[in-house]
Amino acid sequence: MASLADLWGALSPYFGQGMATGGATPVSPVVQPPQPAQANAHNPSSSIIPWTPDMTPSQGAPTPDQLAKMPFGAFSQLRDQFPSQSDQNYLAPYEHRAYVREYGSNPLEKAILGVALPAGYNVGKSAGLIGGRSQPSLEEWRQSILGAFDTPSN
């Protein structure tokens, strides 16, 4: 089993180094390419980050900066316009971010929508208990958390 330090080391690139010291380090909303699996000391073949789907967008897809600012309602059309699995994996994290940003009306709701629900949702998708258009990924969770800190644009 991975230690908390191993898990933090694996997640730090997604959230910025400043969180370890309590400082706020801005994190760019850029989709990171899948990283090679990292083995832990107890099981060299195990992966600390189990969800690394192909997130390569098709030509003409919006950039990560554009997606991070789009309203939740725009994603339905984008999902239909870019139907490949890699496109669905690319769009899903930003759709999660927009949902949290627009439907979390107070800090408690944003914490639940941005942290707890995506964790359970990704575990459910991984176990095959929940269906979805995209594969489970830590990027969905990361973007959901960032959505909790975004300001609604309405």
C-alpha cells in the first residue's frame, strides 16, 4: 500500500507545490499528458496513479484555457461534435469543472461537488458500477476541485 507521502508526491504535479507548505501556487488549467505508472516500494508493478486515459484532442477542439472558462451548457454540443473516446476524455474534466463552478452555490456544496462526488464517481467508473462517456481520470477530479475556486460568470 502506498504511503501518504507517495500519494502526495504523485498528486503534487496536479495541484502545485505550494500546497505542501500551505502557500498558494497558481496552477495552470492545462491537461497534463499521461505519465508513466509509478511503482511503489511494496509492489514494483503497481500504479499509484491508476487513471491515465488517452486525452489527446482532435484538431479544432477548444484549448484547455477556453474549456476552463466555458459554461456547463456548452459541453453537450462539444460532446456531440467530438465523439471519439480520446476527445471525451479530454472534454470531461472541464465539464466537471464548469458543473462545480455553476451549481455549487456555497462553500459546502462546492466542497462536496468538487472533492467528494468526483472521487466516488471515478471509483465507481473504475469498478464498472457507473457508466460514462469518458474514462476515469485524476484530471476530472483536479478540474472539479479547481471549479470550486472559480467565480461563476453570471
